[in-house]
Amino acid sequence: MVQAKAWLLAKHFDGFPTESNFELKLEQLPEPKDGEVLLEAVFLSVDPYMRPFSRVRMNEGEVMIGTQVAKVIQSKNAEFAVGSHVVGRCGWRTHTVCDTTGLTPVMVDWPEDVSLSLALGAIGMPGLTALYGLEEVLGLQAGETLLVNAAAGAVGSVVGQIAKIKGCRVVGSAGSDAKVAFLKELGFDRTINYKTVGSLDQALREAAPEGYDCYFENVGGQFSSVAIHQMNNYGRIAVCGCISLYNDTTPQTGPYPHLTMIFKQLKMEGFMQSRWEHKHPESLKRLMAWMKEGKLQCREHITEGFDNMPAAFMGLLQGENTGKAIIKV
Ligand SMILES: NC(=O)c1ccc[n+]([C@@H]2O[C@H](COP(=O)([O-])OP(=O)(O)OC[C@H]3O[C@@H](n4cnc5c(N)ncnc54)[C@H](OP(=O)(O)O)[C@@H]3O)[C@@H](O)[C@H]2O)c1
């Protein structure tokens, strides 16, 4: 019999998460039945969506939602061999007994010299989000100027690099000098530290005097209110996330974008990467190929130890990570 550790949502978040929102539980797992597998987590993901989704998708006392790369350590399902790896929506747990619903085998020809943790990052959900936001939502064209915020994070860092591959001019905003230095390493044309810049409006204008054709929105709130004025006529905005609003207890209010949207005839579209799930296998191959060609760099911020998951999650919401935030068990 295997003992699993699991992090529960002890109490719904109210404002910024604290240790008291989480509870560590030990569970004795049953033997897998026919069709089931026993998984052991190798890498787990902490993501911003967990904060807003917990409120709408979870009850108190449930295991925190989340995805992991896990090794199959017992199998009563011929399609999942012992020793193989899967990406699974198992939540924050070290071991899981489950039927194979929601499990995706890691890409068959995953190269031996590439860490499997990237299946939670650039060669996984965040990479796919970047790709679909640029191609399906924005329809980014060579020669255009793109703005992306939270640019040194899991999604943003891939957004900027794909936009460079596509022959665009890229301006990235991030929250520290070290992050901005990282963006320069990645080939971003202009960078902004939004925390230290005197006037964000002026910095955005100086970074792209010709204006922005496309805006990949990860942050929302005040940043968005400033940036929208710098869009070119007929500009496109992909609303991927709004992390600056996730911990609000009282909703932020205006300025509202409507007049600017009308005068500049802007198009704004929210999206979730899952809309293009049918394209995932092909898209993951494209991301992997770019990485192997050296066109896509994948930085990770690794926290050691399952017990440190809540701290890693809170760190992510405070901007501690450069690249994808990962927990190594
Ligand atoms: N629509 C979808 O399908 C989809 C899928 C994945 C992710 N997302 C969204 O995409 C965004 C980025 O996600 P990610 O996984 O790549 O996370 P991430 O960028 O790796 O990490 C979050 C980053 O957000 C920034 N941040 C945190 N609080 C902030 C605040 N109050 N104001 C401004 N910036 C703040 C921090 O960077 P700084 O130091 O630069 O502030 C932090 O490092 C999130 O909004 C997420 O919800 C959407």
C-alpha cells in the first residue's frame, strides 16, 4: 500500500493566499483496479489560474487543482506501461490511483536530453497558450509590433520568442531588472521594468513610437488602462490573463476602455488554450522543434520539495519566478 501526500484547499482564498488556506493530508491509496494506474509525481506545476479557478471550480477540503508530470509505477491498463511518463490533471498530490481519464502520455519521441518538466512549461500548456494567442487570436503578421506583459514568465517568455521567430518587433514588460536582462537575452527588442519606470505611458511610447499592432495581455488592470492608448488603429488585443486582479477583494474600477476601443477600432478577444485542444499534438511538436533548433529558450524556476508547494504558489503570485514555476518532488 502506498501513502500519498496531498495539499488541500482548507479555506477559500480571500485576498492574497496565506499558509492557512492550505492543509497537508496523508492518504493511504488502494491498489489499482483493472483499467487503473498508480502514478508517482515527478514535477508539479503551480500556475496563476489556480487562484481564480479555485473559487469557481473547487470546494473547501478538496485537493488543489493542478497538473503534474508523473511516472507510472503500477499499471492495470495495457496502454500505460510501467516506467512511462504522463501529464495528468491529478492535483497537488505525490501519488495518485486513477483510471486514465485526463492523462496524456508524454510525447512519444521526447528527447532524452530534454527535462520532462518542460511538458508543464514551454512544451506544454503555457507554450501552447503563447502559440494560440499569437496565431489563432491575434493573427500576428511579420513586421508588426507586439507588446507583452508578465513577459519573463512561463507564457510571456514564449510569446516574445515566437513573435521574434515570426519576424516581429517585440516589447516586453516585467517586474525586475534581472527579468528585463533575461528578456534581452531572449532577443526582445525593447524591455520595460514596469515597477521602476517613472511613467509607464512614456516608457511604452518610447519603446514603440510607431505604436502597437498587437497586445498579448497577461496582467490587466492599470497596465492595460495605460497600454490601450498606445494601440494603432485596428489593433488586436488577446486577453490571456489578468493576474493583477486575481487577489482583489474589491473589484478594481476604470478607466474603462470603450471610447479608445471605438476611436481606434480595436478588437479584443479573451481565450483559453483548451479551445484548440485538437491541435495540441501538432503544436507541441512545433514548440519542441523550435527548442531543438535553439530558437526557443526555456527558463524554469524550480522549487525543491512537495511540502513547499504553497510557498511556491504564493511566490509565483508575487513575481518570484523567472520562467516557468515548477516543483520538483
Ligand atoms: N488563457 C489561458 O488559457 C491561459 C493559460 C495560461 C496562463 N494564462 C494567464 O497568463 C498569465 C501568465 O501566466 P504564467 O503561467 O505565464 O505565469 P508567470 O508569468 O510565469 O508568473 C506570473 C507572473 O505575473 C507577474 N505578476 C504577478 N502579480 C502581478 C501583478 N499584481 N501585476 C503585474 N504582474 C504580476 C509576475 O511577474 P512580474 O515580476 O513581471 O510582475 C509573475 O512572475 C496569467 O495571467 C495567467 O492566468 C492564461
